[in-house]
Amino acid sequence: MLSRAVALTRHRFPPSISSSISGFLSSTRSFSSFPDHTVVGMPSLSPTMTSGVVSQWNFAPGDSFIAGDSLAEVQTDKASIDFESTDDGVMGLQFVEEGVEVQCGEPICITLEEGEEFNAGDFEGYVADASKATPAPNASPLPDPPAPPAAPTPATPQEQSQQSQAQAQHQQRQQVSSSGERVIASPLAKTIARENEVNLGLIHGLGPGGRILAEDVREFIAQDPTAVGSVHNVQGHSPPPSPTSVVGPPTIGENSTDFPTSFDDRQVAANLLDSKRNVPHYYLTVDVSVDALISMRETLNANASDGEAGVSVNDLIIKAAGKAMEAVPSVNSSWLESVVRQYDNVDINVVSSNGHSPCIRDVNNIGVSEISRMASSKADFGTGTFSIVNLGSYGIKSAACIIRRPQSAILSLGAIEERIVPSEQEGVLYKKSDMLTATLSCDHRTIDGAIGAQWLQAFKHVVEKPVTLLL
């Protein structure tokens, strides 16, 4: 029924054979007492995945689903992936709360056949744990139930009311279209919509079967900026923080302190490790004079209107990187095994000290003031096509950072410092100049040495002659 699911067992075996397989069954009550159902385990959605987090259930117990529906969003060590059904059915018990990490293979829910009616009371005392199921004593071919965990009990009027409220709250979390239909969207589209507080129900998807893709969300935001925050406006509150970012308190030992990591932390660490292992990095470094860039910044800010925020050197550097992409577009690409994808728009992630990386979209098509506004708002934390890390505020002279896949390059900037450099003025040997060191980390599969050098040369030219930003 379920793509990549671990269907542990189909219950209701004949008594003659039930004793021989009782050790492998995940129910510890008499199988005949439970309706026909399938136990679904946490799927392994990538070669390195050993555990996952159900970041969001898309169906509540009792909801019907059809083939192709996303039953849940599963956060893996690589990304957020839709856990899709390949057949029709009904959602039953859910054993895992949103935000809880589960090992692959462990039960996360049960499902019923299409047309069946789910009643929580029919599964009173149900335990889905294949590893603990053992043959029962005496002559009974079926295992006796252990002390049942907290599970649905026969519904009293008060419990029925509470269950209805819980299902209503779950359904409110689902995005619905203006016609009342449930929205089908890719994980990245959902992420972008959540980060920008955009109601997916307002977007017309251009993917297969009307599926909303990431580009649909970005185009919608670009065409109607007022739609940002529409989830807040519709639901009356901002979406809660991702449960995968929550961590417990530190554990203090005799001579050390252990600080728990969140699932997000482990995901970032796994991605960086994967990139360092599998991407053939090489590094190019150049010293760049920022005298003219600082002078231009002072001029722009001096002529800014009252109340208008000034631009920073970093804003101008971001624009310079976008300009360099126009000169050497091969750097704005991704290695996708069978193809190298070169992007038309330049979307730059600006990596900050707290680990967040706001994305500035369409840097090649917007002005410096808009870049400054977007960098300050930090409204988009999606994945761009290029990254910049500025460590100058820490006094770092230079750095060579790890490429953020699927990007092909990352630019690392050091501190601006006054240096003595050769002078181009006749009769003057040396002069003082504000300089910084820029290092470009490149993926050799998509960017060979000559291409990387050309990009860095173009970047240096734009920074040292910033009037070209106006062209």
C-alpha cells in the first residue's frame, strides 16, 4: 500500500498457523479482536538514513487517502521528503508525535483498507512492537497482552469531544485551497511557503496533477509580495517553530557538560560531512581592494532619503557576486550526476554566525537597496545557487569553507584591513589601501580551475571598480 513503507504484518491469521509466527507479529492482543489493518514502519528514504522525524502528519486518524497522497512529511538526514501512499486507504492509529525521532523500521502508524471505518475503541490496548511479541504461555497459540501503554480507550462523551477537537486542530494545520480541496505540494514548496507564511491554498500548482512546486511558490511571492504572511492572516497566528529544532537541557557531568543536538543540527552536520567527503573541493584566493566600494557606500548612504536604511559593504559585495555570475555563468550551477544544471537566476545564501542562511533571490536582477532590505528581513531561508560567508567581524584574515550542496561554490571573505600595497601612481612606490582576502571554494566536477579563476577575477574587477554595478 505504501511506497517504501515497512509493512510489518497483515493481521487475522488462521489459528492453526498463528502460533508459529506470533513472535514476529507486532500486536500483542488476540489478532481476531482487531480489525484487518497494516502496521507501517518508519521508511528508509535515503542510503544513509537510520532514523527520521515525522515533521507533520497530513492525515488524522479516520481520514481517507488515495494513491499519491502524502501521508506525512518525514525529515531525513538529507532533506524533508513526502511519505506517499501507492494505494487508497484509511489512516488508523498514529504511534509517533510530530517532531519525535524514530529509528527506521519502528512502527509509526497503522492503516486500514479503503472503505473501512476507523474506530479507536476497536484498538484498545493495541501495541505495535514486533520485537517484544512472544508466544503466550499455556496452550494458547496467540500471545497474551503485556501491560498496555497509554492507548485509545472506549470513547466516553468527553473523550469523543476531545478526539474531535484534536482532529479539528490537525485539519486546521493542513493547507486547503479556496475550493476546500487538500493541497498537494512538494516538500521544498512547503518549506518556502512556511518560511514566508504563504498560504499554499492561494497558489495554482503547475506540477503533475496540480502539484505545487518550489518555483510556483517563488513566482507567486514575486508577483504578489503582499501574500507573504497570508498564513498568519488566515489562521490568526504565525506558524510554530519546527519541532525538529527543539533540544533538551544540557547534562552536567563530573568534568564535562553534554549539550544535546537537535535533528536540524544533525542534518546540517550530515550534509556538511557528505559534501566534504564526496565533492572534490579546490580553493582559489585573491586579495581585493575595497577603497572604491567603501567610497561608493558612503556616497549612496549620504544621498539616501530620510528614514531609508543605508546599504552595507556586504550588500555591495553580494551584488558584485551576482554581477560576476553574469560574466561567468558556469559557476552558478549544480552537479546532478547525469547533467550539470546552470541556473538563470542568482540566488545567494548569506551564511551568518548563528548558522542561519537567509537567501537573497534574483541578485542579478535587483538593486542594492532591495538586497539590503531582503538581507535585513531574513524572510527566505531556502536553498540558493551560491553562498557567501563573511567572517570579517571576527578578525579572520581568510577562510576556505565547505561547499553547501547542491551548490557548486561558496565565497569566503576575511576582515577588511589597512595594508601597504604597490601604488599605481607615478613616482609613488607604495600606498595604504583597505583590503580583504576572498577565497572561492569550487566543485571541480562543475567548475575547473580556469573557470573558477575567471569568476574570481570578474568579482575582483567589480569590487575594485564598483561603478560597473550600475551597468
